[in-house]
Amino acid sequence: MLNLIGTYECKADVKGRVMVPADLKKQLAPVSGAGFVIKRAVFQPCLELYPMEEWQKLMEKMSGLNRFNRKNNDFIRRFTAGVRTLELDATGRINIPKDLMSFAGIEKELVVSSAINIVEIWDKQKYEQAIDDAANDFADLAEEVMGDANDANGIS
């Protein structure tokens, strides 16, 4: 299982090219040959970069949805809106499409942050605001998500 670690500040050039930080590139090396999928995030104004293997696992799960159920069909359409495949170029950059840059409000300064098995790509100011906004509620959220009273370690 892929377990990415780190948060990095980067810059995008006018064409949307972003140099993947060396440490993150090293972590992604085992999966980078298969390429990546980039998409809009569901809950935040950011982008999600999936290694192809992780994307395939997600698509396998989604392919079990009944497409003749209107809610499922609408969800699939919205979830996959704007999805693109990407590869690292010879210099270790990814090229983020303009429409996805606009969706995330990314102009030049951005943050690339690991999220277990995927990478989130944020406009730097929006990332800092999201972290600040979540700081007040994080203890309650941690207890709700991870605080199973039956598990002595807090993680099952």
C-alpha cells in the first residue's frame, strides 16, 4: 500500500507546469511509470492526484454502482468531471490543465500535500485557510473519526 508523507510548497509556471518536489518524487517512483489521474476534489477547492493503481482501485469500486439509478449516474458524472491522465515529464514536472487550475483557484504558489495514498494540490492561501479553519474543530473531529471507545489504541 502506498503511504505518502509530506507537505511541500511549489510554484506553477504560466503553462501550469509544477516541479514535483524531490522527496515526493522519490516516494512516487514505484508507481510513477503507470502515470497519474488528476481530478477535482469532492469536498474542498483543491485537486487530487491519484497514482494510476489507486485510481483503478477506486474505479473498480465505482463500477459496481448501478448506472440505472439516477443518483449513481449523477454522482459518477460529477465525480469524473474534468478527470485527466498525467505523467511526470523528463524533468520531473506535471502539467496541470488550465480548467483544473481555475477550479482550485491556483495561480502561481501552491501546496502539494500527501493524503495517505493520493496527493492534494492546493492554492497556497486556500490551503493555509483550510488548515486554520479546521484547527478549531480538529480535536472534536479526531475524537469522532478515530476515537472508538472499544479500541485502546484509537486505531483499529
